[in-house]
Amino acid sequence: MAEVLLFHHIQGLTDGVRSFADDLRESGHTVHTPDLFDGRTFASIDDGFAHARDAGFDALRARGLAAADPLGPDLVYAGFSFGVTIAQRLAQTRPGARGALLMYSCLPVGEFGSAWPDGVPVQVHGKEGDEFFDEDLPAARELAASTPDAELFVYPGEQHLFADSSLDAYDPEAAALLLDRVRTFLALRPR
């Protein structure tokens, strides 16, 4: 089974993110969920952004990068929205990456290198009408076109954090499909 380092979204390490990690653990995977907000969660994306702005985006990302230090190199890096900024950087720059799961966001590959690393499979998930993911969709399409190791899944609807069962944005049908695709991806990435 795979070992996953999963980074939460801008509303924090919510019960929904914990539940998603637990679902993966039930499938036999080891999942690490660092809490970059020290136990704080936020009722809205705007409140989470305000906290991250006050704490410093770069400082929070540095904490996320440091969370990988005590772990072995053979990790799948996963992130939800804000967490993608950390997961994608680790997948592109840390030797030994087994894969990347980028949910609700995708940065241009050029942010962290000249190309997506050879042999590092990646999935990108987002909703077609999500105002945040719409900004990242061109980068996701470019990534998907740049390597045979990439898959892009675009779901109908406009919810941003749709796989977080603790939020109003939760879409049970799309979340179940995303989880199924993630489980299939991880099953192919044993340690």
C-alpha cells in the first residue's frame, strides 16, 4: 500500500479532510495529515485566507515542506486547494516521489521546474464551474497534455471543496467518484 502526505485546504484540517484520510487508511494506506493551522479551522474560505495571510503564506508552506523531512522519500504527495501548493512542489522537487494528487487546484509546472518529473504519476481533480479551479484549469490541462503519467478529472458543478464531507460544498456523488479514482491511483503505487 502507498504512503501519502496529505495537506489540508484553506479552511484547515477539518473533520471532512480527516474523514477522507481515514477512508484511505481503511484501504490500507498510511496517510499523514500535518495540521498547518495548529488546530484552527475556519467557517469560510475567506476566513481561512485571512488567517493564512496573517500567518504568512510562505511560512505556512515552509511548515508543509518541513513535514516531509522526517518521512521517507517514497511518498505520494496530496493536497486539497491551498495544500496543492505544497504537494505539487514536493512532487516536482523531492526525489523519490511516488505520485501526486492535486485536488481543486493545479499550479503551472513552471512554478517548480521546467517539466513534470518523468515517472511521477499525477491526478488533478476539480469542478468545471468552480471559480477557483477555473483559474487553474489551463495549468491542469497543460500538465495533463505534457506527460502520459497525468490524468485530469473535471466534474460537473461549481463547488470548490466538494470532497470535504464537513462543509456545505460537499457533493456526495462527486466525492465518491474522486475517492474511488484516488484509491485506484494509490493501489498502483505500493511502497
